[in-house]
Amino acid sequence: MNLNSRKEIQEEITLLLAEKRTSLAVFRTAIAIFTLPLSVFTILTATSRYYDPAQSIHLIAPLVSISSILVVFGVYLIIRSMNRIRSIDRRIEHLKKEKEVCKE
């Protein structure tokens, strides 16, 4: 193969690495979204002696539902970004092998 096809492969790998950085940013954000409800419940547990949960159920119920949605969304983003990262890594490996064939 000629120099142009090697350059195209290299540009495609560069593009894939940019996509991987984006997926890693999504992964980092997903971890933050996932841990936010855990932090809120830690604070609620630590301060539970200062309030009666039975009297605050109208505040706790929406908090639990919003927190559950955030946990599910965080898990979804984590799984999605991990799958994208694996897919990108496989494509990069395929292109590396293709590039090695080009050298020969």
C-alpha cells in the first residue's frame, strides 16, 4: 500500500482516539452522577437523629425516586461508555494490524 493509505489509517486512529477521550469523559461524568445520590443518602443517614423520617416522608419519597433515576442513568452511562471504549479499542487494533500489513 502507498503512503496515502498509511496516512489515512493514521488519521482514522487519531479520530478514534478522540472518540475514546470523549467516551472517557462520559464515563467520568457517569461516575459523578452515580455517586451523587449516595452522597445525599450518607448525609441523610448522618443527620437522621435530627429529624423524624415519618414526618418528612413527603420530602424523602421524591428524593428517593430522583436518586433512583440518577443511579439508573449513571449505570446506563457507565455501561454505554465502557462498551464504546471496548469497541474503539478493537477498531484501533484492527487498524494497527492493517497498517502492519501495509508495511510489508
